[in-house]
Amino acid sequence: MKDNERDKKKIYEGLITESLPNGMFRVRLDNEDIILGYISGRIRRDFIQIIRGDRVKIEVSGYDCSRGRIIYRLPTNSED
């Protein structure tokens, strides 16, 4: 059986394209797929602000490839 392939979570990087209610976001992955992302408990607990245009790491389950959990907000490259 190939159950352990489904159990493994894949981590992608993507761009926040839209902010939705209740800590949910529309995320465009680097491979051009658009999925629904929700923020993880650690990000919610630490009050990390995520806005449109931010780059994030998102964890996608093998069971449902259309949803993922945002686990990390990547630092911005601001040049002053």
C-alpha cells in the first residue's frame, strides 16, 4: 500500500494573493498552483502579521492538495 506517501506533508513556498476572513489566505505557489492557506497556531500565537504580497512557506497534506497550513513567513528583501 502507498499510505505513507499520503501521510507525508510537502512544503512549498508561495505568495499571498488575497486575504480572507478567519486567518485564511489565497496563496499562489511557485509552481503557479493556487491553494487556500490557513495560518498555523504558532503564527497565530505569536501575532505574526501576514498581508498580501508576503512570501510564505506552506505545508500541504497528501490528502487534500487544495488546502495548506502556513508555517513560516519569509523575510522581505527591502532595500533602503
